[in-house]
Amino acid sequence: MKLNKTAFWGEVLTDSDGSFSFKRVQTAIFTILFTIAVIGNMFWKLQISDNILYWLGGLLGAGYTGIAIEKFIKKDKDDVPS
């Protein structure tokens, strides 16, 4: 079975209703930055401030928590006030 990359990334970066999700894109960017910071600190001995790692970790936690909460919220168009 062949993985369609555009469909995969499209699903990763869209909300549960299929619309574009800035929160998911932002969390993906923070994940990449955090990974680079940790690997750079471990293997290349880059001096990265602890505050940067704490902030990136906090932003990742907030982003993934928001995404998880979205999964449990039922979105009905009838519940939205006009």
C-alpha cells in the first residue's frame, strides 16, 4: 500500500471538520524547532538557553492539548448562535 504524502500532510494540518488549522501548523513548527534544539544540544553541543527549551516545551504542551480537546468537542452547526 502506497502512502499518498499530500493526503497525509493534508490530514495532519487540517481540523477534524476538514478546514485549515493554524493551531496544527503552529504545533508542527514548534515540534520541529524543539527537535532541532534537543538534538543540537545532545549531539553537536550547541548552547541553547534553558528558557528556550522550557518555552518550546510549554508551547508544545499547549498545542497538543488544544488539538486533543478539539477531538472531544462535538461540532454542530445548530449549536452556533446566529
